Amino acid sequence: MAVFPLCLALLSQIVPGALSSPSAETLASRGSPEFFSPPYYPAPKGGWLSDWASAYKKAHDVVSKMTLAEKVNLTSGTGELMGRCAGQTGSALRLGIPSLCLHDSPLGIHNTDQNTAFPAGITVGATFDKDLMYERGVALGEEARGKGINVLLGPSVNPMGRKPRGGRNWESFGADPTLQAFGGAMTIKGMQSTGAIASLKHVVGNEQEMHRMSTVITQGYSSNIDDRTLHELYLWPFAEGIRAGVGSVMMAYNDVNRSTCSQNSKLINGILKDELGFQGFVMTDWLAQIGGVSSALAGLDMSMPGDGPIPLLGTAYWSWELSRAVLNGSVPVDRLNDMVTRIVATWYKMGQDKDYPRPNFSGTTLEKTGLLYPGALISPIGIVNEFVNVQGNHNITARAVARDAITLLKNEENILPLKRNDSLKIFGTDAGANPAGLNACPDNGCNQGVLTMGWGSGTCRLPYLVTPQEAIANISSNAEFYITDLFPIGVSGGPEDIAVVFINSDSGEHMLLVDGNPGDRALAGLYSWHNGDDLVKSAAAMFSKVVVVVHTVGPILMEEWIDLEPVKAVLVAHLPGQEAGWSLTDILFGDYSPSGHLPYTIPRRESDYPESVHLIPLSLGQIQDNYDEGLYIDYRHFLKANITPRYPFGHGLSYTTFNFSEPRLSVVKPLDTAYPAARPPKGSTPTYPDTKPAPSEVAWPKNFNRIWRYLYPYLDNPADASANSTEKYPYPDGYATEPKPAPRAGGAEGGNPALWDVAFSVQVKVTNTGSRDGRAVAQLYVELPASLGLDTPSRQLRQFEKTKILSAGQSEVLTLDVTRKDLSVWDVVVQDWKTPVHGEGIKIWVGESVADMRVGCTVGEGCAVLH
Ligand SMILES: *[C@@H]1O[C@H](CO)[C@@H](O)[C@H](O)[C@H]1NC(C)=O
Ligand SMILES: *[C@@H]1O[C@H](CO)[C@@H](O)[C@H](O)[C@H]1NC(C)=O
Ligand SMILES: *[C@@H]1O[C@H](CO)[C@@H](O)[C@H](O)[C@H]1NC(C)=O
Ligand SMILES: *[C@@H]1O[C@H](CO)[C@@H](O)[C@H](O)[C@H]1NC(C)=O
Ligand SMILES: *[C@@H]1O[C@H](CO)[C@@H](O)[C@H](O)[C@H]1NC(C)=O
Ligand SMILES: *[C@@H]1O[C@H](CO)[C@@H](O)[C@H](O)[C@H]1NC(C)=O
Ligand SMILES: *[C@@H]1O[C@H](CO)[C@@H](O)[C@H](O)[C@H]1NC(C)=O
Ligand SMILES: *[C@@H]1O[C@H](CO)[C@@H](O)[C@H](O)[C@H]1NC(C)=O
Ligand SMILES: CC(=O)N[C@H]1CO[C@H](CO)[C@@H](O)[C@@H]1O
């Protein structure tokens, strides 16, 4: 979401250092014309799955009674700043359907108070803990519901972290589709168990913040993604989220294959609604809509926040224009019926017809009273905040997630855990508070004090913050604090002293410039901010024992200090949210062993990444961002290029050690065929009379108190719109009204249900062989055989499980299921998932990171313990 695209667009032109300046040749080679998004029409209707049948039945009953104005109301946002929430639809109160409140963010309720500031997505990914993912989802849903938010804008599973400098990677769960898939799906299940609708975002290719958006003066970049890469990497977590029953999906700002996501018929009609069987509604990102009829035909169901190309001018692509487009016949009535039925069915599916609270907070002010329509020229004033406290006991979940995400990269001489009486010298502003005050920077658009989250719409205000300084001071009897990033003169360490140095790296959404970084880490690169490297080096020059704590949005370069003799230990605490301090001291002082694992690779140098994942600067014409590296992002690339990273994906030490033993591979459902069993046929969808509504249905009601600039469904002269119905709308190439045959890869939410047949199950016994309590993560990677005839990454994470807390000597048997889809490649010719028959040649590895395999299994031969 972004508020003022024009300012943004201008900002992107003037930001210094924003350009990573690849050579002219590189740019030329990137302008490849073959990427094209094929037309896919008409929009498939929702309601053909039995899971959704009763919700669709209820929706059909009320939509049948709706006037054109009511239908248009529910699909169209009422305009930027035209209510309490980030966006709201119009209502159909006559039939009991309120204006729906849509609001950020994936880590907490944006811009309000008495909420919980949860750890960010990247932190959740690092836990590798499905139960915590779910638990946090429930807590988020409870807070959304408590504030009266119908649709909470998250979770985010795109960006995937393809570009390590990308600004919003931290909002999602890590640089791997399976980690994103579990993070997204568990969050959705948790959130929606409370009745809140999740909005899974962003479809797709939003891997860079700069130049993401098309505006009146700029064109957003095109992410050019081949079909196989789309399916095996970027679509993967969306398929799992749809399978988890997500109620809504948000389209990205950028283009894919030169067609803007918010009206890309292949993506919405073809992939989301047909292949992946999505039954909920598809919405835009904020101000991402670029056309009215075109987006409706391409399958878009809801516009947000509803404005036309420039917000706050009272223009719209939908609202009254959608009324007109239906009356003049350009948008078929049955498309509008499907749009509104999808929205109303989702509302019923989550039970929002039963006592769901109305919004009781304001996303724009913390005052009790304020403008009811801040975007209107003249707005009535009223109560906008009822100050509902929705925190419950969610701080327990927030602290558990932050703690179990903390990733121990290095721990020489077992310097960690610290003892309560160790003599500690603490350095770095990242250990302290923001001197300007808690929440001093709107949307967290500054990097002051401990970094609890990145910046942008994907944030929320901190209700309180326990800093590392406060938490350490509470526990340690012997700590001195130097809350500065410049190593203080005159401080030196005795042999018993331990320096704990806090550094960080920030990024965010392209709506604010922070220390010269326009969202992406364009200027800072992958180095720590505030001269963090110098601070560590200075400490290492003065102390013989140094512990480094890193709060970061993603990979940072550690080469300047990681091998210095005094640097004994490194903890990555990711983005912990409000429980930053307590979660850290839980680990630092050994009340818990660290059990987080890296949700991305930490490289030795940035040039170790493929050239094609660097940020792309402005160019003449549209920026073409070709996904030349294909499947080879993050660890998939490092393995293929045979580059040893500094720390591999999945790496994370503990204060104890684990033994993996007694591995067993069992066949659950044999892979008798290369392709899955035939899909189930589509069920029927609701039908409505095909008659065009009467123009009078969108005439202004009598004595209507109109708010200027507010977006309504009404027309001044509705009869005129209808009169022009003989003219022909210039339909896009490939436009059709006859439904296409159901794609063979589809059949249920997420795709053909046979894809989720468990093919194999791996059991492994994990024993705590050290002397302290701890939790282990078993990561299951798949290696597909060359016999498939396709170049495929040599290891792909497909499953993981985490033990409970094991005490010394204790064991737990973990079971890791592998589905048919986990063992398949996307066959671009057949347009289906293909696996080696009988699993011939498939290898399955279980390890503690992608570079530390402890167990290896070969289908048909069995498993061996590797070390
Ligand atoms: C993108 O382009 C490739 C190559 O033309 C094509 O195979 C693929 O289906 C396209 N995907 C989308 C979503 O347009
Ligand atoms: C459309 O929504 C607006 C805003 O919620 C409301 O004022 C209006 O009455 C609604 N129109 C109908 C026909 O329900
Ligand atoms: C119908 O109305 C829509 C919305 O104003 C407009 O975009 C479209 O061109 C119109 N169609 C015709 C055939 O005039
Ligand atoms: C959570 O907050 C409550 C007060 O709201 C406090 O009593 C409790 O100790 C906190 N729990 C944790 C784990 O911080
Ligand atoms: C910490 O306490 C232990 C005994 O509990 C003692 O042996 C050790 O010397 C103390 N360390 C320091 C730095 O005071
Ligand atoms: C503060 O320190 C005391 C003493 O070590 C400890 O009992 C308490 O749990 C700490 N507070 C929190 C919230 O961790
Ligand atoms: C660790 O596992 C191996 C392989 O199963 C086994 O031989 C060994 O005894 C185990 N060691 C411990 C300490 O459990
Ligand atoms: C519809 O027709 C009327 C005259 O019948 C004309 O004035 C008006 O401009 C037309 N509207 C559109 C959208 O084409
Ligand atoms: C205006 C309004 O509906 N306020 C509600 C906000 O939420 C609380 C708790 O759910 C309700 O009690 C209020 O009525």
C-alpha cells in the first residue's frame, strides 16, 4: 500500500545511489521480447467447490436481491482516506452487509494503539515452527477482529527474497517457497479461525520496491518470469495459501510479462481462479488499478482504495464507472455478479454475518474524535477511536516467536550463554531506545534504537518496547552500556570482559526515504547501518571476547569482522517486534537454547549472487526485470554455482547438540504414474438472470447527503449510459465469453487434490546429546533425478519439523511427510506436475541446514545416517 504515488514516482527519480548501475550490455541483454502474458478469458466463476457451497448459497440468496448500486458498492473502494481503515468498500445495508474495512499489516494492526507489535514475517520464518506460525496467526486474527477489521492485509509471501536488497523481503517468511508456503498457510489458518479474512499478497514478482508502480508519469517494471519458475518458486506459496482457504488475494503493483498484475488475465483468471481454484476475491494493492473494464474482465473483484489514477481527486475506475460499464454492456452482468458473489460468499464463509464488530479505531489519528472522511474536502467530525484493547496475552506469543527465531551462527569456546555475573560492556544504538521516542517515526520510517521491524505499510505502532538494554539491565548484575555507534574513547576490556555489540540493517516500502534508502537497500547495500562494521572491529581491537547481535531485514555481509579472533559469537535476532529485549535475554543468558535457523543464505560477497537479482535502475522505456536465474535464487544458486556462502540457508546452532538416528523412509501412496490422477470435475456455480439492470438502480437516491470526493456507485444520468449499449467495447485480444475447459492441474483449492497425496514419509529420531535443553529442526530437502530431463536444483526444502524442548538425553521421533507435488516439476508442455514414476532416483535428505545433511534416503533403497 502507498498513499501518494506521484510523490513516490518523483522520489524515485531523485534518490541518489538508488541505482546499482549494471553495465549497458547487461541492460541490453535484459530487453527480451519473448515474454508475453497470454490472454485468458472469461473470468472463471466462484462457488464450484463443496467446501464453499453453503457460503455461496447464502451469498446467492442476497446477491439475487441486490440492485446494481449495491453490487457495485461491495466491489469498489470508497476512496483514499474515506473512512477509518486503509480502505473500505461501499455497503449494502438494506441486506445487512456493511461497508468492509480493509487494513494493514502482516505483523500487527497498523497505525493504532493497544495492539501487539508482533515479530515480522522473516522472524516467523526463522522459527521453522509451524505451531508458532499458527499461534501468531490466531493472535493477529483476534486483534483484527477486535478492532473491527474485516480483511487484514497479510500474510505476505511475495517478495520471495529473490533480490537480497529488496525492501520488503522481511515482511515475508524467507527465500524459499516451502518456508513461505508454511509461513503463509499456517498464518492464514490461524487468522481465519477467528473470522478475520486474510489477504495473501502480492501476486507476483514484486521483488524490488523502486519503480514497482505504474502512475500517470511512470510505468512500473515488468517481472518477466517463465512458466516453470513461476510454478515451482513464486506461485508455490500462493497455491498453499489458497489450499489453506485464504479468503482474498492481493495483486502486486508491477507487471508480469508486460501485463499489469491488477489486470493480468493469465494470472487472475487463468492461474488463480482456474488452475488454483481460488474461491475468494481478488483485490488490488493500493492504487495499483490502471483500468476499469479491463481489470473487471481480467478477473479483479475489488478495487482498493477505489481511486482513479491520482488519489483524492474524486475519480475512480470502478464505482459509478463500473455501474456505467455494466449498463453499457462492456462488463457483462454475470461478471459483476461473480465479483460480488465472491466477496459476499467469503464474508459468510468466515462467519462475519454473525456479530462481527464494526471498526472501532482510526488508521489516521490516535485522537478520540476526528474527521470521519479525512480525504473529503469538508468532512463531518465524530468519534473515530473507541480505544479497544486487543492485546490479550499475545505478548506471550510475540515473545515466543521472537525467542525461537533467534539464530546462533557461531559460538566459539561456548562463550554463550552469558552468566548473570559476567562483566559485560554493551555497545551500539541498536541495544537502546529511539531517542526521539517510541513510535516517533511514522510507519517506522527511521532506524533509531533497536530495529524491531522495517518501514512502510507493513508495520504497526509499538504499544511498548522492551529494549535489549532494559532486558539486559534487568538480568545482569554487571553490565555497562555505551548506547553509541561510535566506539567510545577510553573504553577497553580486561581479560574477563565480554563486549556485546549490537548492529542492524534496515529496509522498507518505497514510500519513505530512510538514510538515503528508498525502500530497497539501494544505498546501504548489504552492510550493517551506522558503521556497524567499524563498531564491531573497534570492539574486537579492545576486547578479547566479542558477541555480535544483529537485527536485520535480511542477509548482511560480515566479512570485515567475522573471522577476527575476538569475535566469538554471532546471534541474528531478525526483527523481533515489541518483545525485542526479553526474547533476546531469554537466549543470551541461557534460559532457552537458540533454535532459530537462517531463512536465507548469508553470502561472503554480494557478487556471489546471480547478476540478474541485482536492483534494476530506471531505464528508457519500461524496466524489464528478466528472471534469468530461473529457479536458482538464494541457496539453489549457491549450490549450483558451487559457491560456499558464509552461512548456509537453514543454519542455526544451539547450546546443545543433536543426534539424528534410526531414519526410516516409508511409502505411503506409491507414485504409480508420472502425472497425478485426473482432477475432479468442476461443480456448478450460482446462476442469476442475465438481464441487464435498470438504469434507475444507480440513480442518486433522493435527499442523499453526498460527501464530496467520496466514491459512489451512482450516475447523474444513468439512462444515457444504457443508451450507448450498441457501441462495442474494444475487447482485448483473446477475449471470450465461453468458459475454457477446466485446466488439468486444477480441481480444488490450490490445484488438483491428488498433488497433496503423501507419497513418502520419513521418520527420524532426534536425540539431545548435549547437556542443556534445546529444540532441533529437521529440514527435509529433495533431490530429483536427472532422468526427469530437466535441470533442477540439487536440494529443495520441501518439509520441516521442530522438536519440542528436549532435555539432555531426551529423544523425539519426527515424521516428515512428502507429497506428490513436493517431488514434481512443472511440465510446461502438458501444463501439469510430473514426478519420476515410483519415485525412481529420488533422494531425500534431512539435515540441520542445506549444507549439513544428517540423513540421506534413496527411494527404493532406504536411508543412512551420514554423521
Ligand atoms: C510469461 O511468459 C512466458 C513466456 O512467454 C509464458 O510461458 C508464461 O506463461 C507467461 N506467464 C504469465 C503469467 O504471463
Ligand atoms: C453504497 O455505499 C455507501 C457507503 O457505504 C452508502 O452510503 C450507500 O447507501 C450505499 N448504497 C446502497 C444502494 O446501499
Ligand atoms: C462503458 O463504460 C465504461 C466506463 O465508463 C467505459 O470505459 C467504456 O468504454 C464504455 N463502453 C462503451 C462501449 O462505451
Ligand atoms: C504480558 O503482558 C502482561 C500484562 O499485560 C504481563 O503481566 C505479562 O508478564 C506479559 N508476559 C510476557 C511473557 O511478557
Ligand atoms: C560469577 O560467579 C561465579 C560463582 O557463581 C564465580 O565463580 C565467578 O568468578 C563470578 N564471575 C565474575 C566475573 O564475577
Ligand atoms: C527480570 O529479571 C528477574 C531477575 O532475574 C527475572 O526473574 C524476571 O523474569 C526478569 N523479567 C522478565 C520480564 O524477564
Ligand atoms: C547417534 O546416532 C548414531 C547413528 O544412529 C548412533 O550410532 C550413535 O550411537 C548415536 N549417538 C548418540 C550419542 O546417541
Ligand atoms: C452516450 O450517448 C450520449 C447521447 O446518446 C452521448 O451524449 C454520451 O457522450 C454517450 N456516452 C458515452 C460514454 O459514450
Ligand atoms: C463502533 C463500534 O462498533 N465499536 C465496537 C468496537 O469493538 C468493541 C469490541 O469488539 C465493541 O464493543 C464496540 O461496540
